[in-house]
Amino acid sequence: MKDFSFCIPTRFIVGRDSPARVGEAIASCGGTRVLIVEDGGAYLEKLLETVRLSIADAGLVPLQMERKAVSPTLSYVTEGVRFCRENGVDFVLAVGGGTVMDSAKAIAFFCENEGDLTEYVLYRKASPKCMKTGSVVTLSGTGSEVSATAMIIDDRTGPGIKYPLFQDSIRFRFSVMDPSLTVSLPLRITMAGAFDAVTHIMEHYFNGESGYDMQDRLCEAVMTSIMVNMRAVMENPGDYGTRAQLQMGSTLANSTLLGLGCDSDWAVHYMENPVTTMTHNPHGSTLAIIAPAWMRYCYNRDIAKAVNFAVRVMGVTPAASDEETAVRGIDALEAFLAGVGLPVRLSQIGVGPESFADLADRALQTAGSDAVGGVSRLTRDDVIRIYELAR
């Protein structure tokens, strides 16, 4: 086990009707003038009414921008910072999914910090300063409600590079989570979000020979639970208990708790990001294409873990050889993803081989390194081959 320091300062307010407590939570943090960041979706109308009323009832001022957070772009963040400064905002509240939460974090961060986005991404420069933030979560998957990360697209030049802003200071002071808010989501979005959570765990799990069995078992348990509940929610989309388990699983997946003391990779996410940015396919849906292809290319580097994944998570019966068992596990994962309605080939989302070289270049740029993945250490040629496997 590696040495580590662990702290999650975010307060979680979980349960039915919990959004009605938002105003009280903001007031307890000292907020008075609140920017509500949201994506403009019709599904938010009733929730936003509840949130605004709660803020006003607490004696605070709710404010909203005309422009909506439909994509986590630097141009939107810059406009948000300007709005905050012009309107005396002292608290930023995200109401929505990952795009909205990441946008709110970045707005709050750059309200208190000067300089360019690229100066701060990928651990290049850290700052303890950030305007206070909170969230009301409407999607299970990204885990942004618990993480110290915001994925922001630098859209100053096309087609845009999606950078990870890693800053401890951007963690939410609180996250409000009412699982019933996720019931109205289309199943394809629910499934994409849930598999996003699974891949967050995979990035910690396939970490080389850590010798850390407890962490492996924790990862396997949460991955299994999420996948069981993905099947269950297809059968009964309105079941509160299933939705609650998916939401808790997603939060655990990105809490760093499952990766304590271990290396982590993130190669799958770095290869997925340029594809999603180019196609606007849902993030978790693109991960469903890239993750099995990455596993097929890399499983021999960590064969023992690949076998454990096959047997313990995918329920595969051990074969005559470890290699065959590992491959059966990858086949089972791919079949599962197709079975819950997610794409498993790049061709299904309109991406062909003519794009692979450019996508590989952008994956390396997103990773900020000459190799993709903290453990995989994939070269440009490796990345292109993985895209070809996903073709």
C-alpha cells in the first residue's frame, strides 16, 4: 500500500424532498447571493422552482444566467465568472448532472484565481482559493458531487481539448441527493451514467500488482452492485431503492475511497474524452465503447486482475487458462453493455478510422504527457490500435 492523505469535506444531504433544504444549507455556509448553474432542460422546471423558493425562504437571493451550462466550456465558465463579479455573487450552486457540476466548480474557482485554465489543469498549479459551492444532483454517474475534479473544454480553438481541473479547493461544501430526481431520466442516460461510475472504479482496480486485496474486493463489490442495479432499473425504472443504490454507488466510485493507497490509470477516460467532445455522445456511453477495447489490448499486463474481474465481477466460470478466462470476462462485459442498450463500437456513434490519428493526438494532449494512463503508459500508436479494436 502507498502512503496517502484522505479527506472528503463535502456534506451529503440525501433523501426524498432534500432539495427543499438547499437554502438552509447555503445559509449555513455564509452564502447570500447565489448563482444557480443549470442546463436549461425542461426536466428541471419543478426542481428549480423548489430550489429558488428554498433559497428565498432562507433570506438569500437566487440568481441565474441567461446562458445555460449545456457543455462545460471555458467560454461558459468565463461568462459565469463575469456574471458573478458583476452581481456580487458569493455562492455557486449547481443543479443538474456532471456538465453543470463541473461548470459550477470552475466558475467558483476562477472567481477567486487569476490566470489561464491551462496553468491549473493536470496538477500543474494548485490554489486553496475558491468561492463556496454546493450541488443538487440529478444524475447518477459522474461522481462530480464528491470529487475534486472538473472536466472543462477549452473551446477557444476547434475542436476543443477537454482538460481535467484537479483542485482540492473546488470540492462542494454540500451535495443534495434525492434519488427520486433520477427516475425521469431516459434509460439510455441512466445506463451511460451508471457505466461511467463503473469505469471510475476500473481506473483504480486495474492498477498493476498492488498486493492490496482489500481495495480490490471493495472495487469488485461496488462494480458488481452497480451492474446488478443497472439490470434491475431496466425492469423497474421507477423503483426508488434501485435508483438510490445506483446513486450511492456512483458517489462511492468517484470518492477516491476505492483507490486509497493504490496507483490509478485513467487511460480509458483520456481516450474517451476526445471522442465524446467530437461526437457529443454521452460520456458514459463512449466509455462503454473504449473500456472493453482497452481491456482487450492491455489485459495481459495484469492477467491476475483480469481473471479476478472475469470471475468475481462478471461471473465467468474459470477456463483452462488464465488468458481464456480473462477474454471470456471481457466478452461478458461487452455483452452486458450491449444488453443494457449501450454502444460497443465506434461505428455505432459515427466514428471511423479516418479520425483515429487525430483522436490519439488529442488523447495525449488531454493527458498532458507523452503517454496515456498512469499505469498503462500507452503510446500514440497504442491508442490508435485501441481505437481500431473499438472500431
